[in-house]
Amino acid sequence: MSKETFEVQPTERIQKTLARCGLGSRRQIEAAIKLGQISINRKPVVLGQKLQAGDKITWKNRAWVVETEHVTPKVLMYNKPLSEVTTRQDEKGRKTVFDSLPRIKGQKWLNIGRLDINTTGLLLFTTDGDFANHLMHPSANIDREYACRVFGEVTPEVIENLLNGVELEDGMAKFSDIQAAGDEDRGSNSWFHVAIMEGKNREVRRLWESQNIQVSRLKRVRYGPVFLPKSLRKGQMKELNAKELDILFKDTQYEPAVSTLVVKSVKKGRR
């Protein structure tokens, strides 16, 4: 008797697919579903409803068709300069980190974490919303390393406080590691490398400020296993190659799907 093999077609919750394809954040998509703004095959979507190849989605007076495709996530490292904001559009008209990124047909770059306007250094982008969520989620235990120049007296007691944890306005926070860097004979200005496990707003600055120490320069030099190359100048970017991606996925314990669902825009005349 001959054996027949059947290929199992992937299915996925709609909010996960649309977020991964860059059509919005999961929160935005879930809100739109609750408001009845999204439909599948001309029927209102139920939160958590699964998509499969061939489904037609309508939202915001636009239409997409769901297809199965082998898509390897793209990951881009960017050396963020001062005065750029980590947002797609800025109300004040300031330059954003997305202004310099290369365009990719049918996909969008999603930032993995954020850096405030006065912080420079490593910022990662990906085309895969799942991977971005994986790297940012606290359960992944991925640390971020910063080089910081601080003004003030950094005593052994200060370092002990920052390693043990201090109470900030949004909860407890601490550095997972602190290492002195550079020359020690520079008066009240000192360089340190610090690591944190979360990415709360201005967390590095606020931790130092809790000990009456001010940060005058702050630069992210590592995100998990990805280091900022010394050859990558401010404003420059580099896309990770296949070998680098494989190492990154293994180091962060992420398994990209072999085949996945994608949504492709449908022209008005073909709906």
C-alpha cells in the first residue's frame, strides 16, 4: 500500500499575522477587531480567529489576501545618532530613525526596543513582528549593554545599590552588571558599562539619577548577542547575513517558521 503524505497548511491568529506583516501593532489590531473594523471573507472578525491561505481581509478601506510563503526574517542593525526619535512620524517634525532605513517591498521595518532622542548606538530592526516581540519580552532574559559617561561620585555603596535594585516611579529596577571603563583619573566624570534586563523608558538614566548622579553621554553597544561594530559609524546600518541570522536565532532561542502566512495587498478592481 502506498503511503500518502499531506502538507499541513499553517494557520495563525489574525492579530499575530497582521502584526508580523507590519500592518500595525497587536494592540492596534485587537482594538480594531473589537470595534468591528476588520473582516475576513466579508464577515466580521472574532478576536483570536485564525487565518489560513486564501482568506481575504478588509480593513481601512483596503484589502489583502492571505498566502503561504517561506519568509526568512530580515534583521538590520543601525547606529543611531543624536537627535533622532524612535518613531515613524514625529509631531514636532524631527528626524526619525525610520527616515534613513531602506525600503522593502511588501514589508515594514519594526524596531526592537527604543532609544530616546539623546541616546546613541545600537538599534535593531526586523521585518518579523514575532521575532521583535520575542527579543523584547522579559521572559527571553535578553540583556542590553550601555556605555555611559556619568557626573558624580560613584562609590562602592552606589554600585551596590544599583546592583541590588532601587525603587523608581514605575517599580523596582537594577543593573545586572556594572563595569568601570576608561581612565579613572578624570575627576567627577567617569565612564561605565552597564547592563539591564528590561527596556523601561529612560531606565539607565533614571537609575543613575536615583543616586544623584547625572548621565552626560549614553550609548547602547549591545543588544543580547548582537554587538555594535566599531566600523559602523553613526547613521550607518548593516543587514545581518544568513550566517549571522542563524547565530542570532540560536543564541536567543528563536525558531522562525519554515512556512508562514503573509498578507498581500489586493488592488481595488480585484476584490
